[in-house]
Amino acid sequence: MSIHDEGDGWRSYMVKPVGPATRELVGLAVGGQVDISPPLGNGFPRVLGPDPLLLVGGGFGIAPLYFLARRLEAQAAGPEVRILYGGRSARDVELDALAGLRSEILPSTDDGSLGFHGTCVDRCVDLLRREGKRAARFTVLTCGPHAMMAALYRAVHGLVHEVYVSLEEIMACGVGVCMGCVTRTGEGTVPICTHGPVFRGSDLVDIALETGHV
């Protein structure tokens, strides 16, 4: 699940029903009440500069990227933003979840049933190669399955300026005490709920190890 959007006095979430708790959440009636913790940890950098951005989402990882894109589009003279959204098939790509965005949306599916035939990693590499030398100006911001983000980082880290990843993880205590949501960084093992969920890809051992960056 993830925060998807917010406005004056309201906030929306995207929730994938995979177990009893998430099924109960999506089954709530209007007026139902739940207790929630405030957003934990950090977010994507607030200041990203004028250079072009690629927002790469896999599955439900698209939710916080929509949230980010809305804020980037609200900036005066904001950066060029393109959104790469991948899923296994067309039914896994919820384009309605991106309604209202002005940014270019580039879907991809593993089976070719919608948009680019291949993964969002394949689509990102294809786009950057077409950009030529300009690719070095791009910053990539991504959220989705860990394996997808690791593959994306390893594919583009030498082509682009920077890669930021938002790790999807269950957070138990939310304050860094239980150490139930940890990741390995170049500075040691840290809780994602307090030090993340957004990290530079180059700082994460499990993502950057094969490239020799960490």
C-alpha cells in the first residue's frame, strides 16, 4: 500500500488486497474509521534541479510516483517528467491511477498486451539509448518490486546522473527499534522506516553490489 494523493483535508491510498488486513481495508464502507501512523521516514528529494526525470514504477509501486509527479507538475518551470509504468499484462497496469497528469506516460507489459513489449527496465534502457549523450542528464526515481529496482539500477547506473529507489517493506514499529525492516548500506545495516524508504541506489548494498559501487 502507499499514499497515492492528497488535498485539503483528504488523503487517498492505493491498497493491493493480498491478505486479511488489506482485504478489510479495501472493504471499508464510506464513513469507516481506521487508525494510521503518519508517513514514516523520508521521501524523494524535494529539489531535483532542472534536468529531466524518469519515474519508473512497477505494479503498485506507481502509487508514490503519481504523488511525486503531481507535485513536480505544480512547480513553476518544473523539470521534464516522463513516467514509465510496467506490469506483467494490461490488467496489471492501472492507467486510471495516473488520471489528470500532464506528464508523458509510457506503459510497458511483459506480454506485450499494452504499450512497450517488455519490462519497464527494458523500456527505460531503450529510452535512454535513444537519448544518446543527453541520457547523462537524467535522474531516475523508482518504486516497485526489489528485483525490478535492482535490475533497473544495474542497467542504467552508468548511463544517467543519479538513481533513487523507494524500498517497499513492511514496517512494524515505525521508529527503528524492532529492526524488522532493515537494509544494508555502505555505512552498515539501517532501518528503512527511519533512514528510508528512499535511498540513492548507489548506497544500497543489495542493489549496487554487483556493480562494485558499494
